[in-house]
Amino acid sequence: LQALKRKPDLFLCSNLDVKAVFQCGVLSLKFPEAPTVKASCGFFMELLPRCGEIAPVGQVVHENGKVLLQAVLEGIGGQASRSLMDHFAEILFALNKHCFSHLSVW
């Protein structure tokens, strides 16, 4: 999260597997520890607005966004603590704002 905030062009690096980072973030949304889930939500809040400006991020979100949406809905549906609902809602709003055309397909 901090790396993305401070140096977003890190995701342009050819050595970085953006898909693996994305998948780790999705897996972290399902962890039982609230601080981990909050950090993962924060990661996606920084990542999703960049899907239009950083091509590798946009491609990964386009191809794997359905998995992110599913994880968020599962969290809201009862897998996560009620105290985390605002964080999951923020991801839904970010998906709606930055990835609307894909969100309607997913």
C-alpha cells in the first residue's frame, strides 16, 4: 500500500507481476484479522483509481476484477466482521467509479 501511494509507477516495472500482487490483495480480503483486511482494502482503494492510467493495472483489473468483486461481496455477505463493512463498501464505490463498464459485466 505504501509503495503504491509513494511510487505508483512501480506498477510499470517489467519485473513486477501485477496479477500476483492483485491476487495476494484479494486473498488478504478473506483473512480473519481485521487489520489485514483493512490494509488490503486500502491497497485496492489506491490501485483501482489507477486502472485507467497504468496499463498493466487496468489489464489485471479487467481480467481479474470479478474475483475481487466476489471477495468483497462474500465479505459483506457475512465472512467478514461488521466493523469492516465501510471498507468493503469503499471498494464497491471505487469499482463503480473507475471500472463501471466492467462492473456491470461481472
